[in-house]
Amino acid sequence: MSGLPVPYRLRRVRRETADTVSLTLAPAGEAALAPFAPGQFAMVYAFGVGEIPVSVSRIGDRDVVHTVRSVGAVSAALAALPPGSTVGLRGPFGTGWGLERAAGRDVVVVSGGIGLAPLRPLVVAALEARRAYGRLNLLVGSRTPDDLLYADQVRAWAQSPGPPHCRATVDRPSGSWWGHVGLVTTLLNTAAFAPENTTAYVCGPEVMIRATARDLNQRGVPADRIRVSLERNMRCATGHCGHCQLGGVLLCRDGPVIGWDRAASLLSVREL
């Protein structure tokens, strides 16, 4: 883990949606961060503006991809950078998804909105070690087709016989939308998994996390094998500023990925 920003060069910018881009970053010199694990994040620094936490959305040999939605001053500055620009990275931070917990079990991955970004490396890692896991399900939710991240990759997965067994849904269809319509939780009915022998990974808006984790638990997936990401309000990444504190948990230090057995009480889950 690095305490000071390491310079990384922006090699490629890919437009994902109207307000979201994927930035492919490689070390600008000899110094490089330690390898990331799926679910970990970096503090990404836009020089002269500030830094924000961003999960890795793809992990290469030396380069990494961060998918950034323009919602504030720092993210807007990062999203506007042209190829060749330099940014600073600190990390890796966070506990990661812990894919090894799923060895020998069925896997259910559920994403909502930009939650697909930190989950994509998990899916890729599971595909690369396919024999280590049972059935692999990827369920993707988005507001509209235009908001769907990695649309070409998701469609290719969905139209392939698998793995993964991929289904996508939107709240408001338009044009020639090819997937389902409705809440992402409805896709659980299309997934093939044995609840008592399943590990699930969930990331998205908080209301979606609550509904999905509750549904999975009611179907028989043990709460400690439902892994959720509670990324929010992280600033320092080292557990000192307290902005990400949730109950007795500092998400940047103790998470942001934790089991639903802990997250449910932290979020004070109520009937939706």
C-alpha cells in the first residue's frame, strides 16, 4: 500500500455512458502500486483538484482501469482528462470481494448501476478459474439501456450460452432493448443456484443492496455468504477522518466489502 500518490499515465479513455468513462492507467515511471484484488479501490488524484476513492473495474499486468462517473468536482476533472494526462494513485485499499470464499460453490453476482464496475473483475477472475466454482450467475440492473455499463460485454455475455449465465434488466426500456424490464431482484428467478451452497456478491444503490440481500437470504443463502459493498463517504482511505464510519465500522479500513450478517444491522434494514 502506498501512502503518497504514484504517478500513472492515462493511456485510454472509453466513454461508457453520457456521464461515465473508463480510464486505463499505467505507471508513468518505474514505481507502481502493488497488484489489486477484485473489489479493492484506489484513491485517484486529479492534480490541482483533489482525490476520490474509485474501485478497480479491470486489472491488468501493470495497468488498471477505473470507471468514473462525473458527479463532483474531482470526478468531473478525471472524466474530462485526455489520453496522455497524468494522475496520482494511492492504494490498493479495501478488503476485496474474497472470491476464494466461493470455491466449490455456485456464485451469484448482482449489480445495479455503476455497481457493475467493482464487480467486473470478480466475474473475470471467476471465469479464468472456471473449474473452481459451480454455476456462475451475473444479474445486471440499470435505469435505462443508455445507462448500462460495458454494454457490449454484457450483451455478449447475455447472448452466449455461458458461463456466465448473464441476464440484464432496465427500469425504462427504449429503442431496441434486448433484455428484461423490471427490478434486478426479479432476475433471481432466472438464475440457477443452490441457495445453501451459494456465495453471492452484490453492489449498487443502497436500496437495491438491501432488497437483493434480503431476497437472497430469504431464498436460503446464508447471510455471511452474501458479500455487499457499502462504498460511501470515503475520503482518507486510512481510517483517520471518520467520514466513512458506519456504526463501529470504518468502511475504508474494514470494508467496503462486508458480509450481509454485519451489514444488515449496520444499515438498520427495514421493510421496503
